[in-house]
Amino acid sequence: MIADVELGVLYFLAISSLSVYGIVLAGWSSNSKYAFLGALRSTAQMISYEVSIGLILLATLLPVGSLNLTYIVFFQEDLWLIFSQWVLFLLFFVSSLAETNRAPFDLPEAEAELVSGYNVEYSSMGFALFFLAEYANIIAMSVIITIVFLGGWLTIFSIPFSIIFIAKILFILILFIWVRTTFPRFRYDQLMRLGWKVFLPLSLFFFFVSLVLVSFSFFV
């Protein structure tokens, strides 16, 4: 651990949001309508699901009472949050797929209509850097899922903390790969409808439910 930041979750969301700029500028500077359309798609998609991700994290962490990543892990010593808030885990995982442009939500790279989208004009190391950034983003989302829902480095076995932490991250990465090989790609209108008409109302509902439960327990 380099620094124990009190607003660790907020810091993570702020830094992860910067990836939108790379995709937008890459598509706009390519001087290609296909690349520009892919960049616009990606912008709309990532901003849409960032709203849901933020609300889901708030709903999940209201009982914890802190945005400190270390405190969140220690809060799960008795019970991982994935067991008590498994619906929010599913919503967060699916939102993570859309946020990282992974199948079945890889619409910015839809080869059928966009000829690979925002990165169509890039090759060699430029193309490699896009995919390195994408997979780094997937690993970062796997880390935050592990910390928030899977108890971080906590384990009931006598295994080194670093090994169990890496094993949990690899498990989430395997889920990302499994989803990619299992489900067909969504249409873009289906993707946006899912984000704004399903995930956003659900995340708002669970946020208010968590708020009411926490307030009730506080006054009791």
C-alpha cells in the first residue's frame, strides 16, 4: 500500500473516468467518420454506466460508513458483502463490463458496422497501447470488485494475504472472459436502454433502501 486515502473509492472513480478522454481524442483525431462514431459511442456508454457504478458503490458502502478501502476490507471480517448484497454485486459486475467496453457491451469496437471503431486508424504500438489500457482497466475493476465485495485479502485459510488477493482478482478476470465467450453482443439501443431504464432506476432504488435501513438502524 502506497497511501491509505480516506476517500479511496472516490479517488478510484475519478482516475478511472480519465480513460474516456483517451478514447474520445483518439477517435476525433483520426479524421475518420467510423473512428469518430466509435468514440462517440464509447463516450455515451462509459458516462451512462459510470452513473450506475457510482450509485451502486454508494448503496453498497452506506452500511460500511467509509470510503477508505482498508476499512471496507476490515468491515468484511465476519461476512463478505457479496453474500449480503449479491444483487448489487451483479449490477456492479454487469456495469463493469459496459464501463470497460467488454463483450457483450463492446459496441465501440463493433466490427460489423464500425470497422473496429475508435481504434481503426491505429496500428503497431498505438493499437497495442489501446488494448493494454483496456486490459489494465479490466484488472483495476477486478481489484475494486475484490476489495468491495470479496473481502479483499481476508481469508479463513492460512494462506499469505497477497496470494489470496491475487487469486480473487484472477477469479473475477475469469468471469470477464467467460462472459465474453458466452453471450452475444447487444445492439446499441439495447445497451443504452439497459443503462438508463433498468440499471439507473435499480441502483437508485437500492441506494434509497440502503439509506433508509442505515438511518433506521442509527435512530434505533
